[in-house]
Amino acid sequence: MSRKLKRMLGIVLSLILLTAGCSQTAGKKESGEGSLNVVATTTMLADLAGVIGGEHVSVNGLMGPGIDPHLYQASAGDVERMQKADVVVYNGLHLEGKMSELFENLSAQGIFTICIEKSMDRSRLLISEDDGGVYDPHIWFDVTLWKQAAQGVAEGFAQADPEHGNSYIANLERYLAELDELNAYIQKRAAQLPKGQRVLITAHDAFQYFGNAYGFEVRGLQGISTDSEAGTSDVSALASFIVERRIKAIFVESSVPPKTIQALQAAVKAQGFDVAIGGELYSDSLGGEGSGDETYIKTFRSNIDTIVDALKA
Ligand SMILES: [Zn+2]
């Protein structure tokens, strides 16, 4: 089969999977029942649900900080929490790769689900050619896409709990302004690096949206999911790239064990060049309790600061 045909088949297949994995059933909350009981999969989504829901929701996050959503398996307790929820919020785009069937079942059982994938402008989604033409799920790395996610959550909440619809929309408006500020901050800091130095190398390919939005060339040791290991040829190819471009620093990710990046650093050293580990970036989860980076906004300020400080001359 030709490469092109394979890629096309991959896209068609992923489209079928996507539509199957992102259904929504509406079950409105009765008025006067107390706060909306929301379950969100990732830390990013739990934060977003809390900001948009404010005092009218109680949010339960399934995955803690530092947890890898690509590999996450729902426990029996998680399933129970989702079945009892008024609203379940998840990313889709196969981020929660081991939970797709579960979301379908929840929808079939009449649980109201908000699938962030549905609020995205399709034309702005990136497709990963290296991973067989599937959509890249790491949309939170582009703040302007995260604004669309916020919109989707607010609309979903307003639909599930119309009594407090105005409050959700007001929270959204306020938050969109804060996200605009964050976006401007990231752009300002990125601009402090000369173009040739804007190269970001991390453990897995989570940062393509980031690179696209803020002008970085991005390389990940593993693909867009962490469920396959990087081979030695991937490591040595990336090491050669680092040596050629004389890249100052590479980065560990908070939700991926550091050993792959350490192996890359060693491979660079074997080629006679020293690359620093520039620090830890939050990739598929926000900062944990006590890190000072527990919110989406703080996490992404911290990331851009870590990146620019380490790559600066
Ligand atoms: Zn990822």
C-alpha cells in the first residue's frame, strides 16, 4: 500500500473512531437540587470545570497531577463516580486512550457528557503524520484553543443546569479575558528568544500545538501518545539533531518518567556535546499541590518561563 493511501486510510479510520467516541446525551438537572456534580478526567479539565462552574458545581478530578492520561485506566471507583455524576467532562481526541469505550457507555446510560473535542474548530486541529494520521489531542498547549474548550464547558454546563446558565456565561467571559492575558505573556516571553533558538525537545510529542502557536520547532522522543517506547534509533537520530543545532537544553516532562530524556542526554554526550536538562515541563497534567502551579494559568506561565530561561543565551 502506498504511503499516501495508508495515511488517508488512517485519517478515515480515526474519523470513524472519533465520531463513535464523542457522543453526547442530554439529561437536564432538576432545579433546586444543589450544586452540579461534575467529574472531569484530567487536571486541566478539572481546573477549567471549577473556573467555569464556580459556586454552582462541585468538581471531582479523576487523574491526579503527574498522571499520564494516555495510559490511564479507570478504576471501579472512577466508573462509579462517573455514573453518579450530573456531568462528565473529558478531552476526547483519544487523549484518554483506554477510556473511549467507557465514555460511550456513559452516554448510552444517559449521563450528560461534555467532550472538549466537539468544541474545537476542526480546521485548527493538528494531525500527527508520524502516528498514522490521527489527531493530536494536546490542545491545551495553544491558549486560543483552550478558549474554545472553555466555551464548550460553559455551554455544556448551561445546558445541563439552565438555572445557572447566566452565571456560567459570566464566569466564561471573565476567564476568556484572563486567557488572553496569559496568551500575551507567552508570546512576549517567546519573543525574547532569537528564532533559531526556539527549539523545544521533550519526552513525547505533546508540544506541537505549543510550537505552532508560539513559533517553536518541536521534537519529541516518543510520538503523540506515550504508549509506545522510543527506540534506540529514535534516540540517536534526535541526539545528532541536538549536536548539529548546538541546542542548549532539553526538557523532562512531569507526566513521563525522566529516564528517556536522560538517555537522550547521554547519547548527546557520547557524540561529544553537552546538552543540559533545562528543567521539568508540565505536559499532560497541571502542577501538583504545593508546586505553586496548580492552575492552568500558573502551569503555562511556569512552562514558558522554564523554556525561555533554559534556552536563552
Ligand atoms: Zn501526551
